[in-house]
Amino acid sequence: MGEDSSREEAFTTIRITKRDRELLSKLALPRENAWETFRRVLEAAAVGSIKKKEKEPAGMSKRYARIVNNIENCFLAYRKQGVYQVAFTQVKDWVNENTKDGISSPRLANFLRRRPQFNLVRKERRHGSNKIQCYWSLDNGDNVVVNDKEATPGYTAVL
């Protein structure tokens, strides 16, 4: 051991490449050991990753924005007619008639169920059948009260 080495250097072994050793020596403060520099850099990286996670906006991704926009346009078209609750089949028919590609039932159900702007108002079951009809509404933040108590004639409320 040299005359300038501390007790820590005698008992600490760090296996690094020459290139990494050079980088650590460039980042080192005066009289700072390699392991101290490594620990300081590691802590700074951990703090940086925490800050990056905090800056990420929470919300839905922009993926499938065109399809979601088409579904929202359907609800807005019905809202202009005074209809605030739209049946699933009405949404599907509107999207299929007014868009180039249309949409399948499972895919539409997935978008309606997972996107926060669409709210399930009620489910109804046909009398003497197991056919269920779901009614959805678009939440634009305009505080429109949707009456979910009324049932369509020939249907029983499920939810």
C-alpha cells in the first residue's frame, strides 16, 4: 500500500475496465476514491430516474386516436339530436356507416370499456332472452345528467 492510501482502499476491491476507470477519474472530486465516485454517480442516476418518472404525464396514450375520435363523433352526433345515452349497437352501426374501415364489436367494446371518456350508463336484458343491450354516454365534463333509471319497453334493467 502507498503512503496516501486510506484504510478503505485496502479493503475495497472494484473490478472495472480501464475505460470505466478513466471515466471515473474524470468525474472524481479531489481526493475521492473510485468507489466513492461510483456510489455518488449511482445515487445521482437513481435520483434522475425518479425525476423522470415524476415528469411523465398520466393518462391514455395517443395510440388509436383516430378510432377514438370517430367514436366520440358518434356520441356528439347523437347529442345534437338530444340523445345522451347511446346503445352499443347504435354506436357500432354509426361508426360502420360513417367511417371508411368500420369497427368490429370486440374492438369497439374494448375502446368503450377502457377509455375514461366513455361511461357505461346501464345494461338491459330482453324479456325471455339472454340478450343484453348496453347504453353508453360520453363524458365531456359538461355535467349533463343522464337518467339511467328508465328501461326500454320489453327490457329489464340489469345494472
